[in-house]
Amino acid sequence: MILAIPFLAIGPWQIAVIVVLVLLLFGGKKIPELMRGLGSGIKEFKDASKEDDKLEEKKD
């Protein structure tokens, strides 16, 4: 288990390698579509959590 700790630290070089791999796998044109989908998913999640809060306040 002690050997797994250094693998958890992510530095700037590891981030750069991940970015290059994502660019190679998906291409420059697909990335904006993926980010748009991710953003809309986060927005829907926030809206749903706000609706739950409003429903709980009405019940009290």
C-alpha cells in the first residue's frame, strides 16, 4: 500500500501528458462537444438539487 502513494500525486508533466492523449484520442473538434455535454450535465444536476431543496423547504 505504501507504493501506491506516489502514483496519487499528479504534477504538471502528468497533466500535460493527459491533455496530449485526450487530444490524440478525441481530436480537436470533439473536445468542445464533450465539454458542452459535461457543462449541461452539471447544470441539470445543480437545477435538480435546487428543486429538491425547495421541496424540502415546502414540507417543513
